[in-house]
Amino acid sequence: MADTLSTRRWGLPAPLRDLAREPRTYARLAWTWTRAVAQYPMALSLFTLGVTLASLAEMGAVVVVFAHAGTLAGFTVYEGLLVYALAAFSFGAAQLLTGSVDRLGEHIRTGSFDTMLVRPVSPLVQLAADQFSPRRFGRIVPALVVLVVALVMCDIDWTLERILMLPVLLASGVVICTSVWLIAGCLQFFATDAREAANSVTYGGQALTEYPIAIYGRGLVRSVTYVVPLAFVSWQPALHLLDRPDPTGLPGFLRFLGPVVAVALALVAAQVWRFGLRRYRSTGS
Amino acid sequence: MKMLTGILTPTSGSVRVVGRDPSRQRTRLARDIGVVFGQRTTLWWDLPLRDSLSLTRHLYRVPADVHAERLAELTELLELEPFLDTPVRQLSLGQRMRGDLTAALLHAPPLLVLDEPTIGLDVVSKSTIREFLLRINRERGTTILITTHDLGDVERLCDRVIVIDKGRLAFDGGLPELRATVPTPRVLVVDLAAPAPAIEVEGAVTVRVDGPRQWLELADNPARVISRVTAGHEVADLTLREPDIEGVVSALYRGAAPNESRV
């Protein structure tokens, strides 16, 4: 039976489904890492505090900007916070779950990626769980709080469809962020020093999606819609929840495409990962 | 080594390891082999050795009772008891290597792959590990594949030796055959009572003279050469040196062996 199981695992297209199939392994590894970082309780609490303060500062910046401008791209302060919280939650969750993927280059250089490959567990699960740290909750918890506040304070017409759509939009956002994160990480298969370049897309993308993207130029709006589809993380979901027409003039049906984009991007990420793994050359001999 | 464990996909050719294609069935294969890289650890740096080993149990899906039994056995064989609860970062290299070996063997693989397992170890740790490897090979029938630059490992452990030079197979066979392949003559070291000019006897060539000590490469039966030497000179001491494996391998690398036909 074990044989058929593992053969099937090899045939899986999506790394995310891989993750879903090995959640226990993931949880076990994450817990082991948690205990490892808990060996240094002072550092852990300071880091967590630092991450939390950083997210609060970002949030404060959103409030300050909107307080001065009144509205931005037709968005009030709470609506702006909704966009921010959607983005921060998706990126926070992606980082919580697979935050170490962008350290792939480091693992390749030190050879620890090889040790992941000789274990009977998907290296993606091991890589994603690597260095798992509870301090990452410092980002996602404040984001969730703000999300709830914004959802309550905004004037949202809570139809049944919107209520059902909310978790779908959130999940899509997380999947999109995770996939972008993974694709960016996989660049390090080919250039082990690509971490900074990759971070300009991941962290840069995060900063971008924290504001209503209508405030940016047309070219940028189009590229984050059609090229690196980060608009589906916060902007399009916010438009849908608030029932707004798109001020940048892009078609209105785009806001329903979030889940489709998420699945497509996850498939692309899976292919990139597998391609990278096959091309992997290791270091030393 | 990395192709055998499925880390690398070969650009050409094919590999079978315990009946599997490593690059296609890497995850499945991982269950049937134990791998230790001498230069890096699979253990959790900040956690006690015991925790890493119990995590290994989950990764390899070993039932708890079987795991406990094997751990007890390996703990005894490798004398892990004193440092089972010590964080891995505080272990000495030898202790860590024993921990890594344990981690690689807890799922009782039929094949153990060791990449430079004795690198950087002190003499005592080396011999503990060699003894242990011989023992599991004998008692459990675990096949051991070892790469090493330490030829002491080879002499002590290996039945079959494969020498690879610049990616090409230079030799594949047993230790005695390896010795026979390369004509490295035995050397007779003669300590004379007093310094003398190079000894000239039939069946040997004097290759070096240092004061009263002379080195003779033997081409003939050593007993006969010795009797000829003692007949003509006053000898204080005699030593006969077998060619060591190191000399054989370096001769092989220099291309002294006419064994191209064997490849």
C-alpha cells in the first residue's frame, strides 16, 4: 500500500496538494522547529514583538495617509484598511506556511537541501516547514483583527453570495501569495543568490497591494493584474466586497476570477518547482 | 553518490538502487536506504539528540515499539546514552556522527550509504565507527556503500573497492586484487651496523640510502634476498614492508596500472 501511496504522490501536479496530503508531517516539522526556536525564549519574544510592532506601524501608516487625504481613489479610511488587511492577511498566511521557501538558495549552498532530498518526505514540505517560527503570527494576528474591524465598519451589503465568497477570496489570496512566494524561491535553483531579486517581487508586491492599486499608474495596475496577478489578493476582492466599479476601467468580471487565478498560479508554481528540482545540480561532490 | 540517492538526475545512463530508479522514485527509495553525509548533519541543531531521533521515526513511519527497540539497540552499540538528552549543537563531531548514523539506521534500511563518514574524526571515534559498521554488516546483513578518502576505512571495512579517477572507473574488485593490479613491490628496510655504500645483491634494487639504513625493492623471494644481504653485510635490523593501499591507489591514479582493458 505504501508503494501506491508514494507513486501517487509523485504524480501530483500541485505542491499545494502535496502540502494537503502531508499536513501531519508538516505539523510535526513545524512543531519541531517551534521547539527549536523556543530554546531561545528571549529572542523569540523580542522577534515576535518586533514583527507585531512592524505590522502595527504599517497599519498606522495606512491610517495616517487616509486621514490626510480623506479618500484615496474613492476609498475611505476603513475601506483602505480593508484593502490593507486583505493583503496583509494573505501575505502573512503565506509567509507563516511557506516563509522559508525563499531561503532555498541558502539550503542549496550549505548542502542541507541534499539532506531534505534523502528523506522519504516531500522536500517541499520540509522546505516550507523549515525554520517555522511562531513569531510569524505577529504579522497575521494583527491583520486578522484589522480585517474584522474593517469588515464591520465598511458599508458592505452582506448578501449570501458575499458571505460565501469571503472565505473563498481569502483562500485565493493566500494561494496566490504562496505561489508567487514559491516561484520566486525557485529562481534560486538557477541562481542561488537570487533571493534579493525574488524579494523585490514578494515583499515589493506585498507593499504594493496594501493600498488601493488605483493610486498607481495604469501600466502597474495592468501588470499586477495580468502578469504577476497580485491584484487578486486585495484589490479585486475589495472591489467585490464593496460593490464598486473598477476605477481603472478594467472589466468588472475580473473580480470573480480570483479562485481561477489562484488555481492556475498554483499549477504554474508546481511546474516551476518540479522543473527546478529536476535541474537541480547540488553543490560539491 | 548523489545520483545513487536520487538527489541528481543523471544526464545520461541509468542507475538502479535496491531495484529502484533513484531519480524517479526518490521518495520511495529514501525509505529503503540510510544516508549519512559526513560533512553535514540531519539532526536538529538546537534540540536534544533524542528529539531528532524521534522525529526520524515519524518521517520514516516506523511503529513506536519497533522504534524503541531499535533505538535501545543502537544506543547500546554506539554508546549514545550519555548524550541522548544533550542538544546537538553541544555534541562533539564524533558524537554527532554516531547520532547521524543512528538516525540513518532507525528504519533498518538494507542499504546504508555513507559519504565520508570518518572525515575529521579522531582516531578513537573512527575506530568505534568502523567496529560498529563491521558489526551491523555482519549481524544484520546491512550492505554498506562508503565513499572515503581515508584509506584506513577501506583497508578495515571493504570487501569490494571501486576506484574512480576523474569520473572514470579505474578499478573494481577486492582488496587483494587491487594490490595485485599495481606492481608496487615489497620493500626490505635494512639497518646495517655501520653506514655503507648501496648494497648490491641479486633479486633486489637499492632505492634509497640514509646513513646505515637502506631501502631495497624486492623482485625476488624475500627470504632469499635476506640471506644474500646477511651473507655479505653485518645487519642490525630488518623490516619487510607490505605495500599499503595508499601507495596502490596513488599508483593507480598516476596511471601506473595497465588496466585500461578492465574498464
